[in-house]
Amino acid sequence: MRLLSILAIYWSNLEYHAKALMPWKLISQQPEAIDADLLIDYISPNPLVVLWMSIESRHVPVLAAVLGSFTLIFVTVASTGLFILRQELIEKSIIVLVQSSFKEADLNEGTVDSISILMASSILSGNLSLAYPLGTNEDYATGSFVIEQTPSLSKTGTVDAFSADMVCNLGSTTNSTVEVYVERTRNAIDNSLSAYWSATIEPTDGICATGPIRFPAFSQNLSASATLASPPIPFGTVIVHQCPPLNQSTLFIVFAQIIGSAEHSGNETDPGLRVAHSVINSTVLACLPTYSVKRALVTTDISGGLRTVETESESMNFTVSDEELWQAFNISIKKARSTLVNPRFDTIYSTYDDFFVAMDSTWARTPAEYLAPDILVQDLRRLFETGANQLANRLLRYQHSGTTTGSYKAPHLRVILQKTTLRLLEAGLVTVMVLSCLMTIVSLYSPMINLGSGVIHVAVLLSRHKQLELRLKSSGVKALEQIERELLQSEKAARPKSLLLKSGMQWWKPLALSKSVAVVVLVIPLAIVIALEVTYRTSINRPGLGDVYINSSSHYLWTLLPALLMTGVKLLHQSVASSITLLDPFSKLRRGCFPATRSLARGNLSKTSLQICYEGCKGKRWALFGSARSTLFGPFLTIVVSGLFLVQPIRKTETLEMQLSDEISSPTSKNCSRSDWAQASVWAANLLILGYGDYLRGTYENHVYSLPALSSDDSKLPTDAHFTNASTLLMDTPTIFSNVTCRAMDDTGFRYKYDGNNAWLNYTHPDLWTYGYGFGSHHLRCEAGIPSLGWNMRASPTRLSHVVYASEFDAKYCADPSVWPDSQVLKDGITARSGSNLVDPDLFIIHGPLDLMTHTVDIRGIACYYDIRQGQANVTYDLRADKVISLERSTESFAVLTNISECVPWIGSDGEGLESLLPSNASYALATSFYANINTFFNIALNGSNETAFDAQENVTLFAGQVSRIYNHMFTQFYNNALRGANIGNKTVPGILIDDNWQRLTQNNVSTRILQALLLTMWLCTSLALYLFDIEKLLPKNPCSIAAQASLLADSEFLSLIPPEAEHATTEQLMQMTPFRDHLSSMGWWTNANGTRRFGIDIGKADFDEGENDDTEAVVEEGEIVEAGEGHDEETGKAAPRLSVDVVDSWNEIRSDR
């Protein structure tokens, strides 16, 4: 923009030369039309008028110069929108630090757990909106790497990448048969019978066959009707078969569906059935699992999630075979089965093996869909690929330190080039170049004319053309319109006169120096200064001035419009400065006597503002100095205004009453059942317990909260919202808080003994004392004494692992405390509990090592309390991610719920129901444990620790925390589905919408202050210039045309002093000739020889007013004085033809003759 401003300065000088030289060029080319050329004025009119005049007259240089000026103004204004400040992603190459890679590992029952398949199934099903673990996606598991640079939006590195696949070919079946038989239903009270359907098929891939495969039986109630029709019965299984021709194992994926009917063939007491009709539809796939580990260029996002993986062609050698990988995958499915089938346990699962259970749980397709081979291949490949990648992520990944090549992308605040503006600038600059070439071709250059001395050359012209001088005789006081009429009366005789001559003397003023324009010029900067302050305060207080929309062209409004306004201010001040610069030489001649070098030959319009400032300061012409100084600041206005408005992200909030999409009921008012579990809730609970996954929608940590009614579009905004760019929602919503807490029991209070020939371990504790009374139930309770619990020792366990629920408390014995060894400890404990307000525990977990040889046991225990509360919570909701960021409970509003026994997470009895929902985690199995389900619970509570880790009393508190976490996750995820219902009453809650990235137009403080300083300085300089510059009675006409200047010189006597050789002299040569070298001139009223008065420029001291006759000594510039006694005509009072100029030591002050 600075370059454009400099170019505009020099172009304005070029434009002035073109306008001023055009009449002289015409005079030299066509002397016969000199009268018309003398009247041309391209300098004083408005640029639009000049443009039209040049077009009409076909004056190409002037037209090109004016068009160039307009183009530069347009380009300068447009350049303010050329660059915008915006964050952009920049990619830089670096060396990255590798953190992990892959190596061989032993994949067996002890190392493989259920987490891998649970993660894969949860992700693929979409039920949990679960993201892939870092370093994995559906197709790959990759090594991890980090960068040391500031946080980036993406990073790239070359690391190892694991990928698995399943290559399948379509097979077929042979020898398919359907069977049906009758069995008495087990444990049936009514002694009912059931029919069982089964099928046998033999799959083959054309190379090898598995032999007959019998599917598990499907049961159907046997009716008394003559025939029995079966529903469509699906069967699904995977057979691993060794094919000798291939020397490898082949997976036969078999899905079949049978439809059959059977007829009775026996009596009523023992009826027989035979298949009357059957149809078997099947799909057989022969598949080979494969995997590879390759070097790959991996790109991750800011959190480490995979974006792209570009692998190399060569694979690394691993000893883990493809078959071993499949076996590990199958083990993970097997251990996850209990979680996958619950709570939606369907009879369909009786005919599916573990793999098809995982398939059905993941996609829940109708069975008939798997009769289409492409769908079956698609689903099994996706499940295997994703599951195998999760296995590799968990079991084959190892910590690795190293470096590799990579790069990162991070947002940087960048100056962005606007393409549209650039094209406009290019077009404008090309136009300027074309116009420059055009002006060069049509050159106006004349070595004889210097525009700084236009009046001198007019004098020379008049001295050599006496006829022109005679025609302009006594025209100094005439209006320009009258001179035009007199000069062109022969050419324009037939044309109507456009102006009527006015009577009397008329003084001319340029429009820019008129009072009305002066007021506008001075008021506009002050108004802009005030407006800038108002808008700046508004920008701070609102905040911002307005919304900004991405990818819109609105930024041109706050760049181009301010630039246009500043350009207008600059042009107004330039017009004032140009007028003062134009009239300054005439003002000097009007007020005193000056040599030609400082008056007639001084053309300031051809100089730059900096030169004019210097001339004005040197000559103490403060009006000229002030106006030029004002124009010096003008170009900075458009530069500074380009940074006046910025787009910044500002926090925006909106308070509203928000409607809820659902309502959370109290667990005390509902009888829950097995159907209240959702499959997604079971998966979420297990993954959270195992330390993986994320919270389901509507839950956060141990909280279940009511959801807001959000729009279905991508904005996810509340339906009651008024603005659409919110990213965060704060709401005060009904919430249920699961606060199950467990504490370590005092290990010194345990008392035990072996009974029944060491077949039972009986133990008691003071915490059990209150369970001796008031429990009417079919379980054994104590009416007196302290109860004891029993642990079956028949399986010779080495550890005690007993889970006891208060709701199913079953005392082994009831006895007086004194029967136990060291009974005083029990009695003291009972006394302490009876004197306190301690709440009875809802759950006991007793554990510790057993020594069967010494009959000793080191008992540890924890007591847990079901603390479920209901109240209001402040939820911070991320609308973009559709998840909760934080949740803060309103402590005073939460109430403890006292009776939740009818709505608990487990199915069936407490002891077995909860554990049946947990996945088998055999890697932490206790082989000597007696109860398998309780084993699962303990395994998960151990969280991978050794079974003896919590035997030490100081670690029991840690174990209590693990148990609390399990129960809180179970309660929370269960209540999320069980207690959530429709918002029947259209309940609303207060909410606040927040947009942290609300793009607002703001006003920059620095640019504002600089603009205000510039505008005030320009205002001050222009005010000084207008105040000091006296325009009154200065000129009777516009002096910009040759004719106007000639009319002021036509009666001058010094014309006769100009030598003939001056016609071909340059300006510098003229300054060395008489009368320009040694005479002083002034402008005003002169007395002719006949006593009449005339107005013009001549040698000597003129009278200021028409009626004034000043006979005083002439006053001149500093350092120069006229010797008035020499060459003075006493009779006429005129200046003699020659007045010498001598430099004297004393200075004369210029006297005003007004």
C-alpha cells in the first residue's frame, strides 16, 4: 500500500504536467487555433469534468493521466482488502519421537481378555458413539509417536502399522439333513414336552470338505396339533478345518436357515415326530485370516486419533501365525459372550456359536440377511479386522524409544492474500502500465517549457505576439467568460452565450476555499474522530461491532468502505492544499514585490508535498506549509485504516428456558426388571469398569441427567435457541447421583473357626451384629446373638472370596459373642456400633489367604453402602462433540433415596445377577476359587493386580475403591436406560448457550488512536492554512488557463523589456535575462498614462485597491530592496522600464498595503 501511495504521488505530478502542457502542445501544433487553446483549463475543474472534456476534445494524454489517477485511487482503496489475518494450517518437517511399536507375544487363554472384542463390537455397532482407541482405526493399529513442538492439529511420522484381513471364497454344502425329536422340558412343573430341531450339513470349498457338522438344537413348545411347523431357524458357526492340499487351516463360516414341518408318529404319552417337509438355505464361506506389519506414513489428529495410513509394500516377519491370531480373536469373543448376550438373551443365541453371537450383537441384522454372501463377508471382515487391530493394540504393542522422520501441521496466524482483490489490483496496475505506455507514445515533452514558470512563458508569448496582447488589453479585471467571448466571437458567433456578463468587479474564489467547503473539510475529520471513539467504545462494551460469517464477502465492507471514506478525506484536504498552492505565487505578488524567481517562476503544483513543505517553511509561508503538511499525512490514512477492523473470536451467551427431551424418574418409584437394561448400557458399564470407552449420552461419571431437546441437524442446538453458532450449553438439569461407597472393615474384629470336619469356615465381625434382628425372610436370620457367615471348604480353596449382600443375608449360625475366641473384641465392637448412628452396610466383600495345613486364615473385608441421591446438577455440554465436559452437583438440592431395593442393576439374585453381566476375564482368574461368577467379580476388582495385592490391611482401602467404581458404573449405566422416560409435562430448565468462537468484528485500539492522531493533525494543519491564507480580493478570475494569465500581463510595461531571444530560451535561461533577473514585480492596481486604472502584474509596487494611490517606498522580500530614486517617472508615477535590485545588509519587513 505504501508503494501505491508513492506511485500515486508521482502520478499526480505526471497528471499535472499532462494537464498543464496540453494547451502549450496544442499551441505549438496549430498556431492558427491559438485563441481556443488559450482558454483550455484542465487544472482547476473537477476530475470527472476533466475526464469528459478530454474525451470530448480527444486529448489522449490528459485522458490517460486522469484515468490513471482514478485507477490508482481504486487500486489503493482495493488494496486495503488485499490481505486478511487468519489462522491457517502450516506443515513443517521434523524428527518425531517414537513411543511404541509391535513385537511378537504369546497369545493364549491367559493373556487374551474380552476387552478387544468389546471395543470392536461397541465401535462398529455405533451404540456407544465410541471412538477408536488412540493409534487404531477399523483398518490399522499403528505405532505411536510424539512431537516436541507446540500442540498441533495433526502430526505425521513413519512407524510400524499392523493390519488384519479375512480373504473369503464362496463355498457350498452337501448332504444337508433336518432332524426333529421330543424331550421333556427340564424342571418343568407341568411336565410339558418340547420339540427340538437340528440340522446337519457338510460344507466344502471345492478343494476340501469338513465332513458332517451338526448344529445345536433349537427348542419349540410341542403342541397337541397333528402337525408342527417351525419358524425360520437360523444357525451360525465357524469351523476350523485343516486342508491337506493347502497345508493350512481354513475357516468355514457357515450360516443356515431351516424351515420345516413335522408330524406326530407316536402316542400322547411318548409322542414321536418325523420331518414332513424341510428347506435348508445356507451360505458357506471358506476364509483365510491374514495379517501384516509394515512401515507406514501415519497421520494423526491433535489427540492422536488416526487420520491416514500409507503403508509400504514390504511386510515385516512375525512368528505369530495367522491361525494363532484367529485363535486369540476367538478367545476374546468367548470371554465377552456373557456381556454380548446380556441383557438381550434370546433363544437365537442357542443356535449361534460365539462368533455369530458377536456378529449379531454388533449389527443386529435379521438372520435372513446373512443368506446374502456379500453382507456376510462384509460384516465378518469388518469384525475380524477391527477386533484383530484391537488385539494388536493391547497385546502386541510395546514401549519403544527411537526417532523417525515426520512432520506436523499447526495453526499459525497468517496473512492471507485475497484472490478477488489480487485480480482487481492486477487489472488496475496493468491499466496504469498501459496508460503509462500510452502517455509515453503521445509525449507532451517540450524542452522549452518548464511548468514551474508558466506565467513567465505567457509573458514571453505576449511579448512576441503583439496582436494577442492588443486583444487582451485592459482585460485584467474582466471575467473569464467575457474574455472567452471576446477571443472566440468569430468562432462562436452562431453559438448562444452560456453566461451573461456580470456588471461590476467580481473576485474569484476556488470552490475548495469557499466557506461551505471549508466547513465540510474541517467538520468531517472531527466527525470521524468522534465516530471512531464511539465505535471503539461500542466494540469494547457490546463486545464487537457485528457478526462475521465464514466464507462470505462481508469483509470487503469493513475494509473498502473505511478506505473509501479515508480516501475522500484525503482528497478533500488535497483540494484545499492544491488551491492554496496554486494561488500562493499570486498572493505573494498581491501583497508585495518579489523577483521572478520567487513569484512568476514559482509553480508549486509541479512539486511534491515534501518540497512544498520545505519551501513554505523556508519562506515562512505558513499557510502553504500547513496545507502541504496536511497532504503529507493523507496517504497514511488508507494504510492505517486497513488494520482498523479485526475479526476476533468472542464469547457469546444466551440465557433461555430450555425444554428437556426426557425425564428421569426416581428409582424408589419403579420396579425394575431385566428388560430395563439396554445392550449399549451393559457394554458401556463393562468398558468403563475395565478402564476403556466413554460415557453414554445422558451419563457422566456417576451421574445420570436429563437431556436437553436438541435439534436434529448438525448444529445440535436446543430447540429454543435463538442463535445458531453455540458450541457449549450450560444447564441446570435433574440428575441422579450414584455414590456407592466402600470402606475397609477393621481386620482385628474378625473371628473365625473351622466346623464340620473342616468342611466350613465360619466367621463373624461386629459389623454383622445388626443383621441378627428384624429381617423377616426365608433366609436364616438371628433373633438373638451375633450372626456368623459360612464359607464352603469342600473344594479346598486357597483363598477366601465371599460376596454377601444384605438383601440376601443368610446367617450360618447365631450365637452369643462369648462363644468366639477372644470375645471381648467382639463385645467392644458391638458396644461401639450400638452407641453410634452408623448405617448398616448393603454389601460385604470378605477375602484373604487360607492355609489348609494350619487351619488359619487372614481375613480382610470391606463394607459397601448404596448411596443413591437425586437432585439438580449444573451440566456443561459440548454441543459439537455431543458430550458432557463437566458436571457440578448442587449439594444442597441432592436428597438421599432410602429405598431402591426394587430397582437395582443386577438380574435375578444379588450375588449372581451382577456378576453375570460382567465379562469373563480369565487372565486374572483364580483357579482355586469355588464360585465362578464371584470369581469374575474379584478378577475385575483386582484390575490386573496379583490376587495377594490387597491382602495387606493398608491396601484394603484401594480394593474398596475398586469395588465402589464397579458398582457406581453399574448403577449409573443401568439407571440411564431404566429411569429415563418421555418429558410428558414439557418440563423446562434454565440454560445458557455459549459460543466461544463467536466471530465478531472488533475495532483495533492502536489503529484507532493512530487514525485519530492523523485526522486531528490534518485538521489542525488545514485549519491553520485556511486561517492564514487570505483569499479576499486576490484574483478576478481563475488563473489556470493561458488566457487568464495573459490577461493579467497584457498591459504590463515589462513586456517590452523581454528580448527577442527569449522566445527560444529555457526557463533557466530566462531567469538570467532582463527583466526577470533584475526587476521586482507585484500584482494589483496600476495607473495608466491616460489616468485610467488597470489590474494586473507589472514591475514595481502596485496599489492594493482600485481607488488607492500608494506613493510610498516599495517594500520587498528579505535581503532585497528597490532603489526607488532610480528610474522613477515623477510625472506618471509608473515604474521606469528598468529598476535595479541590490542586496543590502538590512532587512525590510513586508508591509501590508491594505
